[in-house]
Amino acid sequence: MNDTALVIGGTRFIGRHTVTDLLEHDYDVAIFNRGNHPNPFEEHDRVTHVAGDRTDDDALARAAETVDPDIVIDCVAYAPGDVSAAVEIFADVDGYVYISSGDAYGAEEIPKREGETPLRPCSADQAVDDSSETYGNRKAEGDRVVFEAAGNGVNAMSVRPCIVYGPHDYTERLDYWIDRVASYDRLVVPGDGQNVWHRAYVEDVASALRIVAERGDPGESYNVGDRRLLTLEETVELIADSLDTSVEIVHAGDRELAAGGLSPVDFILYREYPHVLSTAKLAALGWRSTPPAEAMAATVEEHHESDRDGSEHDPGRDAEERVLDILDTI
């Protein structure tokens, strides 16, 4: 008889890949969500759907009773109160894994390490605020809830991904750069192209969640990110390789960008200070990272099958052309 995993969420991005990974490792899977998004596993005979609102503690408790899971992967706990309810409801499972975030870290250092790099504080007001400005604070407080629960005997752990990319990424952050490379043979990369914002391939995040549920230590957190980090310029070049094309990368500093009405932060995935997470702790559990070329090829392939273009992150091709014209005259 297969073990059973309950995935809270499970149909959009990280949850979708997590369900697939669990199925590939012989779990029966139950998905708990409101059913607001298409369910790619609707016809799968080893996946069941339990309808309910993740923020409704009674509904979550009924799901726990119905499914009786061996492990739980919590993909959509965005407030500390969500985590508090979950660690109580799932106090007896073999493994409860909360998806935290690399944004939970409250200090800029390279790399950020579990148990060493301080976490963000979280005030009472921040704990119930759902704005993007408090996201990291709320994730950090969720981690602290996990730590406390483990101290009380709950098999609770957390996983901290950095920016996640891959097939079915509804944030469209990497889609912007894929669409740019596919559409133009010359594009602007801010700065010298060497900035680093650690990213994590979604299938590696999914396997990390399962591995931590199976082998992690209660009360511990585990960073997850690509073992081979890419600069922004390397990322663009790898996209071009995956598209079997070439692109001229033109570097633009603050002054050149400003002349075109832009700044470096107008370009998605640009970060001035490097954001790097140590993944040694996760690797010690037997987790492995997908090679960047393989991960990018799969990401680009699915991008072409989708209708995503990353346009919401577009600083404007007209502005980019102005910058290119300025650089051509220097």
C-alpha cells in the first residue's frame, strides 16, 4: 500500500510539480484547495481533490481526517496563523513541510545559511498584512512557528526556496527574458551583467519538499536553489542557447539607463546586492540539482506552449531602444 501525501495547493506551479514528483515516487496524493484553478490531475486515478479554503481551519481539519496523510506539503501558507493551525492539525503526521522563502532572511550576506543568517522580524501588524512588503516577515514568522512546534514533538520542517522558475510559472519573471531573446537579436542587460539573484528550478524545489518530508529533521529549515548559480548575462546566454539562436547583449549603466528613462531595477531579475543561499544542508539529505542547461531547455519549451510573454515586467521596448541608440553614439 502506498503512502499518502496531502498537498495544500497543488495545481498551479510549485504545487503542481510537487504532486508530479510525489506520484513518481509512489505516493497517492490528495490535493486540498478551493478549486479556483484548472486541476491538471483531474483524470489521474491516484490523485484526489478535497475542496476547501486553506484559511478555514475547520475545512483543513476535515481534510486531515478524510485523507489521513503520512506527509503534508504546505504550498500556500502565507500568514503565520496558517502555519500555526497546520502544525496543530497535522501534529501526528510523519512529516509536515512548510514552504517558506529565501526572503525570510533579514541580513544581506553571501551566502545566507540556515541557523546562522538572522531572519526578518515580524510584528503583530505584519503578521496579518497581506501586502508584498511584509511577505518575507510573514514567511520568517512561519518558520518560527515550525521551530516551536518541533520543540513540542511535531515533525515539522521548512524549505526556503529562492526565486523559483520553470514550466507553468505564472509569475512570468523568466518569461520576460525568454520572450525578449526570442523577439530581438539585441537587448539591454543592466549593469555589467554580473549581478546574481539565486534561482531554483521548480522540479528541484518539488523534490526538495519530498526529501525533507522523508528525511529532514524536525525543527530544521532547508534552503533550496540551483547548485550552479548563473549571472543575469549567463541566464540570457543560456536562454539563447536553448532557443538555438544568438543575441547581442548590450550593457547599460545607471547613467545610460537614466537617459532612456530607465533604471536597473526596471529589469526583472536584477538585484544590486547578490542574493545567494547555501544549499549544502539540503544536499546532505541526498538532494541533487538539475543542470542549468537541462532546466532552461524544459522552461523554454513549455514557454512556447503557453501564452505567457512576461509583458507585465516589460520596461518598454521603446525605452530600451532609446538606451541602445544612446550607447551607439558613445
